[in-house]
Amino acid sequence: MIINTGMRTDIPAFYSDWLLNRIKEGFVYVRNPYYKHQVTKYNLNPEVVDCLAFCTKNPHPLISHLPELDKYRQFWFVTITPYGKDIEPNVPEKKQVINDFKKLSEHLGKNAVAIRYDPIFINDKFDVNMHIKCFDKLLKELKGYTEDCTISFLDMYEKVKRNAPDLTPPTEKEQIQIAKAFSKIGNENNITVHSCCEKEFLKDYGLDITGCMSKEIVEKAIGNKLNVTRNLYKRGGCTCLLGNDIGAYNTCMHLCKYCYANANQGMVKENIRKHNPNSPFLIGELEAEDKITEANQKSWLNIGNQISFFC
């Protein structure tokens, strides 16, 4: 099975000590985000965790701890955008993030790391031409360190409308311009550009629309085929193996204006006060009303069917 750490918050950036403690103890408790007292216990034994997946804007706190994670097969998404502190107030300087991306690639191999350039929006600073210029510079910098990059366009959730009314998604015409240019840049740098949960017409302009964590991408990252025996595709419009996320909403301190995982800064600050790096929960402690259910976990590895990249 896959354990995901990055759909609800940024664990490497802000909760790396907690994660390392959970790995040492071998389990984690996760609250259902919609039913507070429904708690799932996940075993973190590498024998049942086929892939430990990360999605982060700042891998730096875990870079020095990579040897402690080596017992896991891993896949890392690192989000790198051209936006500044007015949009991403607490994201580190991009030069540092790029350098850390290269360190991840050197340690894990280029198949285990991928770029996220998202969300793509239009405002007074970033038009289509600016995005093309920034994307070209980024992929040239990371050529040889990865073979995959995922893009997506801004979704105007209600919380995004409240927090970032000055940001707008690209029009269909602008999406086509971006898709054409980005796929060309990807080809020039030996990097496949994927879109996730976007319109199918984008495949006509060079994008791979099968998703960001497809079975094929995960298999390439871990170097082994997977026997996925049930439907794990949890979102329409993609074939991603999203796995089981151990994070919590309203806990990411990057405080990006476009964030869909934070409702508002007040809730984030309140949750941070409840964080205990020694707790089995990311936020808070065990409560009397909690009902703990152990996840039904088993490995999907197709033992003996490893993927060779040296043909």
C-alpha cells in the first residue's frame, strides 16, 4: 500500500520531527477529517508500506535524515513555483528548494523525484508569457535530475475565492498556449509534463493527462510492479494512486494565498498550538470518544517483478 504525507499539509517542511518519531514507533493515528472521532491506525512497517509518498514545498528539514528513510521505497513531489512572498509567504527561497531537489535526486534517483509547477494562475505579475519563461528556466535547471513534472491550473474553491480574489485561472485559450509551450519545453529537457484533474483536450497539445501519481509513475519510482487489486482512484479525471494520507487539514504554515487545504490562518494557528511531536496524532491527543480502527494493510508488491532501467 501507499502512505501519502502531502495531500493535507506539508509534513517535511513543518512536522519532520513528528514523522521521524512515528517511524521509530512504527505506527500513526489519523483522524477522519469529516468525522472527528473516527481514527485509523496505520502500520508504518516497510513490509506493508510499498511507497512512502511526499509532496512538499520545502524538503530541507528531512534532507539530513534521508538515511533514516532509506528503509522505505519513496516518491517525492517538490512544488516549485515562481511566486514570491506576496503569494507564498513562508516558502523558502527557490534556489534552496532547487538545491534540495537535486540532493533528493542524487540520493534516491531521478525516478523517485518529480516537480510540481502548480497552481498556475493569472494576475498582474504572471501572464502566459511569464509562466513560459519561468517554466523554461526551471526545467533547464533540473534537467537530468527528474523525468516528470506535473502542472495544474488554479481551482476557484470557495476558500480560494475568499483568500485570493485577485487570482484567476487561465482561460481555455491560455491553457492551450501553456500546454503547447510547456510540453515543448519538457521535450527539450527530457521531462514528461503531466496534468492532473484537468480537461482531456489538453492531451491534444502535448500533455500527459493520466495524472501525477499514476500506477506507472509509482512503479517507476519504487522499481517494482504493483498488484493493485481494487479501485484506488479517488478523484475523477485522473488515475492517481492517492494512497492513505496521514496529514491533517488546516495545519500548513506556508499560508499560500491559493491554498485549498487551509480554511483560514486562525484555524492553522489554533491547530499548531495543539501539535505535539511525540503524539501519535499530528494534531492533538487521544480523546475518550475516539474509536480506533486498524487499517487493513498489505503489500501490493509483485515480488520478483522488479523493473530494470538498464536494458
